[in-house]
Amino acid sequence: MLVNFTRVTNIFIVCGRTDMRKGIAGLASIVQYEYNIYLYENAIFLFCGGKSDRFKALYWDGDGIIFLYKRINDGKLKWL
């Protein structure tokens, strides 16, 4: 299934370093229990670990959670 992420109404950047060994359940629990945000809305949640060249994202598409993992080859993200 292709997802048009330009229609996402909210983008949440989870502050701090996240344990990047976590999968869908672990990251979803951070969103729900640490930040008290409802996961099943039109929102994408971005997580960064100790290395700034990779991030993970969660998105509810209506059927299930999409789990994205991105590692940048030449460059780094600047999380403020």
C-alpha cells in the first residue's frame, strides 16, 4: 500500500534519544504512555537514537501501524 504522507495533519518529533532496538510495540508505548498521545490519529511519530544518521517512524494508516526505518548514507540529521 502506498501512503501519501503529505496528507498527515500532525508530525511529532519525540525529543531525546530513543532506544533504537525498540520495535513497533516499544515505540508505540512511548507515544501512548510517556507522552499521552493517541497513536491512532492522522499523525506520524519520529524517533532518533544516539546516532544522528538514522531514525524510525510510526504511522497508523487505518489498517495497521506502518514502521519506517531510515539510515542516511552521507549526512546526518540535526535534531534541535
